[in-house]
Amino acid sequence: MKKINAAIVGTGFIGPAHLEALRRIPTIEVTSLVEVNQELADQKAALLGIENAYTFEAMLKDERIDVVHICTPNFLHFRQAKAVLEAGKHVVCEKPLAVKIDEAEELVRLAAQKGLVNAVHFNLRYYPMVRQMKTMRERGELGEVYAVMGSYLQDWLFLQTDYNWRLEPDKSGDSRAIADIGSHLLDITEYVTGLKITEVLADFSTVHKTRLKPLKDIETYSGKMLSMDDYQEVPINTEDHATVLLRFDNGSKGSITVSQVNAGRKNRLNIEIAGSKSNFEFNSERPNELWIGKRETANSQLMKDPALVHPEASALVSFPGGHNEGFPDTSKQMFKEVYAAIREGKQPEKANFPTFADGLRELIIGERIIESNKKQAWVKI
Ligand SMILES: NC(=O)c1ccc[n+]([C@@H]2O[C@H](COP(=O)([O-])OP(=O)(O)OC[C@H]3O[C@@H](n4cnc5c(N)ncnc54)[C@H](O)[C@@H]3O)[C@@H](O)[C@H]2O)c1
């Protein structure tokens, strides 16, 4: 089978995660990468074993490249995704799809016009237990959704000295915790329940009103140590923590809390969905388990096992029961679906994977959440 050639733009934290996932699928070859400058691109290409270290423009001109993965800071997604589509290549873009709604709308329109495959890396949908919850809900095993309670907690911005481009609105957008991790949680909420969020009431807090910005560049999660002379104190305008009340289109209610300052919570998405037949709880730090609550019989803990989950979920399982799968597997499973469409040469009419339209949806919800926090009032989506 002919290999599909891919390029990766941005090789900090998540770019190499895309690379590793793609390398686990035999029909894909990552031939090229792009970095912020040629020197870094050459270094990263040698480190990661990638043949071509290109400038962005040179990469666009290489006709052998079929698909481009955009793994750069948020403010670059729109202009880079647009240029890739205009060059006639398929795109897998990191979340958020853009920083403004009108940019995301333009990308949705352009991708449809060009007929190219477009995906946004909402990879957390690809935990088999998330697909299992969705499938159980579709089969009526959850019942009517009564309520949703979600949280996404991290601690990597816990200290005043923790710093990253995500703290700068010109690079990250006007929201931080909601855009960065809340977007995954809101995506999963609608994906699993099949409901649409219709109204939001948000309350943000910025725990560190100023932070100590390193005067040298550091990559996300790299954990490098600096001395006090290497820092400058800067004001912070985006949220470390947010709580949002949700109203859904079936009349039910929910809430989410997101935080990047909860000590000890490394990267914990937790969602509990109460239905009229069962109650589901999923925690991304224990992704091989799904808790199913019952009123009249014993509660159960489903362990990931391809023989025990529905076929839609076992399609996302590569190993037998007891062989744990985790975060790196979610991207592999997602790319299998995206690249099946790329092999067909066009976006499926009803894509199973998260598309630019889903990326736009998250931006709309995110902007309404920011507006609600500013007004301290309910805002309609
Ligand atoms: N889906 C997920 O689970 C997930 C997880 C982490 C990050 N992300 C998203 O991925 C994106 C990148 O995040 P990260 O944590 O990897 O950031 P990072 O800072 O670790 O890496 C960003 C990389 O982009 C490079 N870069 C910057 N400007 C560039 C340019 N003009 N051209 C080419 N490369 C350039 C940087 O040098 C760096 O290597 C963000 O949008 C973030 O929201 C998604």
C-alpha cells in the first residue's frame, strides 16, 4: 500500500506525540518537520529521525507531502491551517482551531470548498472508555441524561514561577484554562451525552495576578530550573481556575470546573454523567476503567477489555484486557480514522473524528464562557 506522507509543524511537547502516534501506523511516513527557525528545525530533525527540516513555505511547496499536522502555539493555527489548505494538503490541527470565531469559520468554509480532510486533535475522545460511554448512551443503557459534572485539573501552573506562552493572550487567546483544557472537557461532554450546551454561567479566578516570566525560552512541561535573575515579573490576565454552570438542550443541567493550579492533579479529566438508568464516571488518570453506578443492583467497574466493551469501543483497543493503554494511544486511534479518510482523498460526509466544525463549536462555547464571566450573567450559546 502506498504510504501517506505527513509533515509536522511545531515539535515542542505535542508535536513529538503526533510523530510517535503516526509512527505506530504502518501506512504513514512522517517525512518532514517545520520549526520556528531553521537551526532548531535541523536539530529537531536529527533528534527525531525525520528526513527533511523545512521552512514552512518550503514544506508547502513539497508536493510529496499529503497532510500537515499543526502543533504550534494557538495564535499560529489559523494562518498555518489556512496556508496548508490553500496549498491543497489535508490538515490535522491542534486545539483550539483558532483564537477567534471568525477565523475558525473561515477555516471551516475553506476546508469544505477545497474538499480536504480536516481534523482537530480532540484526542481524549479516543479513550476506549469514552467511546464506550457514548455507545452505551446511544444504546439506551444510560437512559435520559439528568445531569453532568465534569472537572479537568492540572498543577503545572501551580507556582508563581511556572510560565509558558499559554499565559500570554496574544499567543494563547483571551481564555487559558477554559480554552486549553476546558475545550477537551466540553467536547467530551457533548460527544458522550449527544446533548448541546445552550447556556453558560461562568466565574473565573486568576490565582497568580503576576507571574515570574523566564527571560530564556523553555518548552511546555520541560521542567528546566532557572535562577531568580532569569525572571521578570509580569501581570496575568487569564484564568488559572474557572467554574461554569451549563444548561443543555434537553432541559438538564451540569457544571464543570477547570484548574491549572490544583497541587497533585497532574492531568485529571473527570466526568460523571447521571442518567435515568445508570451513572457513568470516567477519570483520564485511570483511563482503563469505567465506573457504572446503579440504584437497584450492584455498581460495577468495567476494565478495558476488547471482549467486554461494545464493538465501537473495541475498535479503539489494540491490546488484550489488562494491558493498559493511555494518552499516546488516543492519538494513534484518532489518526487511524483520520488517515482512512485521507486515503479516500476527502472528508467523509459524517466524520467519526473531530472536525474543523467541532473546533469552531468549541470556540463559540469558549467565547460565550468568557462573555459570561465578564458580565457575571447567563449567556446563550
Ligand atoms: N490535544 C492535546 O492533548 C494537546 C496537548 C498539549 C498541547 N496541545 C496543543 O498543541 C499546541 C502546541 O502546544 P505544546 O504544548 O506542544 O507547545 P510547546 O510550546 O511545547 O511547542 C510549540 C512548538 O511550536 C514551535 N513553533 C513556534 N512558532 C513556530 C512557527 N512559527 N513555526 C513552526 N514552529 C513553531 C516551537 O518552537 C515549539 O517547538 C497548542 O495549541 C496546544 O493547545 C494539545
